[in-house]
Amino acid sequence: MGLNLCLYLDILQMNKKRERLIKDWLTIVLRSDQFEINYLAGDASFRRYARVIYDNKTFMLMDAPPDKEDCVPFVSVAEFLYKNNVRVPIIEAKDLENGLLLLEDFGDVVLAQQLNASTVDQYYQQCFEQLIQLQASSTLNVIPNYSYEKLVAEMNLFVEWFLPSLEIMPTEQQIQDITNTFHLLASNAIAQPQVFVHRDFHSRNLMKLATGKELGVIDFQDAVVGADTYDLMSLIRDAYVQWPQAQVEMWITQFYNLLPRNTQAGRSLEQFHKDANFMSLQRHIKILGIFVRLFKRDGKQGYLKDLPRVMWYVLNESQKYPELEALHQFLKNQVMPKFDQVYGVYLEV
């Protein structure tokens, strides 16, 4: 029997064991074995979700194998957000030891499906107000800090995964330029006002609920205390959708005007725009590495189609400030000729 076949059979056996565990747990929680489980398409993590149907009601099952995922952050952040009046799924039952959660079902309508030129301003205004509310909440001893080291480690995925995918070997000087840029971006993020940060606050993680006008918030388990521009830029420079630059600039100003007076003090609108652009660049550099890693390491190629948009963001954001010129020239001269051939050309909105 070949090694690959043995490995396949081992994985198959483990999956069957996991599914038996889930069915036994749901039978105890629901006090019945008359339920239906429908697994949903996977995401970028090792978690998987399933819709559980029982007695004309639906629930969402989160299956997070404890050797690969940790449910505790999800539960902690969910409780924090709920206390701060954010519409998150109610946790109906939990088994943290085995990595199982039974959640309220928010349905299938994500904000991304509702956005168009006519609706986006209204929805984003609603999101801005929710972010301002979240940023005013106390995160003391609840949410971990978004450290300088973490910010740099995320950007290093660009060097570790993205550049090798294009067979690019930077020179010593180029490595130094990249390192200096990463230091600049991480330092700027740490210097900004530190608040609650969802870290994936975008149109695929906000749900249009069947009842009420409020948006449901999901996928918040990686929340941190970090820069007050991070979630804003996740939303308005979404890796999965692009809006006209003039409109994005208007939204940055709109959000700035919603900030508390003490946050605006000593921080001009011009500085806030710069902070927002630097934060957005950090995030998009990280995403380039993550999307390639998801393909190369995990076999998930669905994210590759969004790489050209993310690369466009990185080019656009890095050309605005003199201190980013070295990175921009490296991208323009060394990266883009190969990028266009491997991942395709993106036409801006």
C-alpha cells in the first residue's frame, strides 16, 4: 500500500471519528438525534461550519479541531462584543475541550451581496457608527495587543511566500529597503490611537439579518487592540471589492469627523489620511503573503483571483509618500513584470 494511500485512509478515519463526535454532542445538546447537518464551503482557516436543522429551527455549528484551532478567543470576543451591544451570534452551546460551538444562525446574506453604487454609502455609514461605538469600549484585560512584532511578522509573509511564488530573490539592498518599510509601517500603526480592532471587518464578515436593520458581525475571533484606522481600511479598501478613489477618500474624511474630539486633537485630517494609507498598506502587504500561502500550503486557490486587486492597492498606496518610494520602485520594476504574467493584470475601478 502506497504512502499517499495510507495517509488518505488515516485522514478519512479521523474525519469519520470527528463526525461521530459531533453527532453525539449535538444529540446531547438538542436532546434528540432527529437533526440534519449540512456542511458549508470552507474558508481560509481550519475551522469548518455546518447548518444544523432541528425542529423547524436552524443553528450554525462551528467545528474547530483543538489541535488546529482555539475556540476560546471566539467565545471571549463574542461575550465582549455582546456586552457592547454589537449584534453577534448567540452561543447556544459550547464544548471548548473538543472545539465545538453551536451558534445562532445569521442566514446566508452577507453585506457584499447588498452593496452597489446606490446602497454602499448608507451601509458604510452604519458600519462607521458601529466602529466608533466599538472603539469607545474598554478592552482592558480582554483583548490582546496588536504588537509591533506581530505587525512585522505578518508583512514578512510577503517575503516568505509571495516573492518566492514569483521566483524573485531580492538583493541585500532591496531586503534592507523592505525591512525599513516594514519598520515604518509597524511603528506608525503602534503610534496611532489603540482601540478594539476586529481585523477582518469587511463586507464578507458582515451579515444582513432577516429581522431588523442592524448588521450581524462574524469571524471576530482574531480581534486585537490596535490602530484606529485598521477596521476602517479593511472595510473601504476591501480585498474583494473596490470603490472609486474619490469615494474612498470621502469616507476617510467622514470617519475622521465621527471620531471623538480628544482623538482628533493634535491629529489633523491630513495626518489621519496618512495613518489610514499606511495601515491599509500594511494590511495589503500581509494579504499578498496570506493568499499565496493559502494556495501553496493549503491548496486553496480561490483567493488567487483577488491577488491583482490587492496588488493594485499596494502599488497605489506605496506611491503616495516619499518614504515609501524604495518599496514602490521595487514593486514597479522587479515585481510587476512577473506578477502580471503569473497572477494577471487588474483594471482599476
